[in-house]
Amino acid sequence: MFRFILLFLVLLVVLFVAELTGPVERHVIVPFTSVLADICAWVIHLFDGSTISNGKLIQNASGSFIVSIERGCNGVEAVIILISAILAFPAPWKHKLFGLFFGFLAIQILNVVRIVSLFYLGMWSPVWFKWFHEYLWQALIVLDALIVFLVWLRYVPAKPRPVAAMAT
């Protein structure tokens, strides 16, 4: 257990520091956030054909409401927590890769729901937008990472316990 906690904390620090570096920001975070905005705009466009995205921005046609997907709103932090937990846990690499892939999808699907709902909340009520954005959804995304990790743990094969030699 100590090994898991130590490795988890080391991976968290390394990945969070890496996320803050210029090259990772330019080549990973910004393009990822732009794709996320495009996906969210596409989903919103299914209900409101006049929604567009530009970079990290999503706006209605009149331009009266714009959502900007900033650092901390793109789900990357929750993914980093999940990556750190899965990589720190002693499990076969096949299971780790499976957990990382489907965990990333689960977090990002919920994040798309989050951003789309915040877009509509923001058009309806700035007060509710602020409350949902700062309190409810922030906690739910991190909770999603925890739930994904716990579900993944249920499918990781148990390590065979060494059989004690029996004296005859």
C-alpha cells in the first residue's frame, strides 16, 4: 500500500508539472482543448444549429454568450489523477492500458456533458452557471475519476498469493 501511495503521489507531481510546461501546453493541452470545444459545439449544434466554436471558445450565433474552455475545465486534471492511480497500482499492463483508454473516455464524455450543460445554464442564468461551474461540476469530474478507478479495480485480476510450503 505504501508503494502505491508513494508512486501515485510522485506520478501526480510529475504529470501536473509536465502539464504546466510550455511545450506540453502548446502541443498537447491547447490542441486537445480545441478539439474538445469542437466536439461540444457539435453536440450543442444538434439542438441549436447556430452554435460555433473557435479554438477554445463556444458561442451562440448572436455572440451574446460565449464559453471559454480554460485550464481546469478540459478534464485534463481528472485524467491526470486517474492516470497516476492506474499506473501506480500493481496490475498487468494490458489491464492498465484498458483502464487508461476507457477511463479517459468516461471522464471526457462526462466533461462534454458538463460543458454543454454549462453553455445552456450560462445562457439561461449567470448565477446558476457560476454555481454549477465552480462547485457542482468541478467535484463531479474528480468524483468521476475516482469512480472509474474503483470500477477498474474490480476488473483487475487478483495477484496469486504465494502458497505456504506444507511440511509433511
